[in-house]
Amino acid sequence: MDTIIFETQQELDAYAAGLIADTVNRKPNAVLGLATGSTPIGIYDKIVELYNQQKVSFRGVTTFNLDEYVGLSPDDEQSYAYYMNRHLFSHIDIPQDQTHLPDGTADNLEAECRRYDDMLAASPVDIQLLGLGHNGHIGFNEPGTALTGGTHAVELKPETREANARFFASMDDVPDKAVTMGVGSILKADTIVLAVRGSDKANIVKEALTGPITTSVPASLLQTHARVIVLLDREAGRML
Ligand code: GLP
């Protein structure tokens, strides 16, 4: 793993955006794995800036998001589909039909997960952006005794619902289920960029990067991948 600690959030955002733009400039039909949460927002802002400066075009790019809440449709402001349109897709030249998220409203979630895995198998991810949950989750792969390889529906842990409640009107509105790419699918990406900020994540960053490889810290599985770039701000990296 290559770990870079940045003095400021802006530097981290610019570096991560640069990695993604470089990938697309090298390979105009690149497949990007994308993440949500508060951490990537600044990265997406920077990508939009690079696009506006005509330093990159996404016309040939395909994207796959990590996860989506069960029960939220793309026009629900709390859905990850809405988030992606708001922060990235509506500002760049990517054709809508080249952007993919799991459909959290599918009647048959099992079939939806297989459909997503089939698409991923046909279009392997070149660069996967990841954030880190306070309990070590990546995507919505929660800590447990076993991790699932492919896309699957998950029950969200109370701590994850609480952490994400800030985006909802009330705790009751936070869905208790999500569909997420599995750790196996995430690890298939050629390059993984893990971006983490804030002192509240310093502990879990240390566990994930330097602790034992264990399903109780899903992000620790990243230690088994050949090309992971970890981008931290000073606070998130303070225990390393
Ligand atoms: C959610 C997402 C994760 C993300 C995590 C951390 O749970 N499913 O993909 O990494 O939030 O988000 P934040 O960056 O807001 O701390």
C-alpha cells in the first residue's frame, strides 16, 4: 500500500481527482468505481473543475457505484443515485446510460445483484474510489464473521445508520438495508484509492492499514490487494 498524508483536505481532493483524470486520459474508455459519503464530495468538485478546464472528458467512461439504499429511488434526494447526479454526473459529459448504481427499488433484489455482477464482470473496474466507515466498512460491507464476495443486500448496523442519519430528516428515515458490491468485487479493481479524512477515523485507519486482516474490519482486506493508494488528511493519519 502507498500511503500519502496531506496537510489539507484540498490537496487530498486535488490529488485523488488527478489520479482519476490521469486514468481516463490514459484510457478514454476507463471503468471507474465510485463511492458516496461526505469524503468524495470535494474530490468530485475537483473532477468537475478539471472537466470545466477541458483537462479531461468522460464521454467514453463507464462508472459503477459501490452501493445504494434499499427502497430509495433515484429521484429521492437521499439516494446515492441522486447524490451522484448532484455532485458529479450532471456536471460532466458522461452519457447517463454509462453510469450504473444498484437499483435499490428492484422487486427482486437477488436478481438485481446478479445483474450488477454480470455488468461488472463484463467491464472490470480500472480504478475504484473508496471511503471508510467508522467501523471499518467499505461500500456497505459491514464487519462480521464472513464477508460476501459479490453484490448482495445487507442489513445496516445501528452505528452505520447513526453515522449516515445526518443526511436524513430523522433517524427513522434512514433505510435499514442496502445493496452493496461485495469485498471480492471491490478487490478485483486494478487500482484502489482509499480516501479518508478526520480525526474520528484515525483509529480505524490504523486498524485497517496496520492491524490483522480480519472480516471484523472489512477494510483490512485491502492489505491483500497489490495496488492500493491510501490518501489521508493529517487528522486521519495521526495514529500511523
Ligand atoms: C457510507 C458509504 C460508504 C462510505 C461511508 C463513509 O456508509 N456507504 O461507502 O465510505 O459512508 O462516509 P463518510 O465519508 O461520509 O464518512
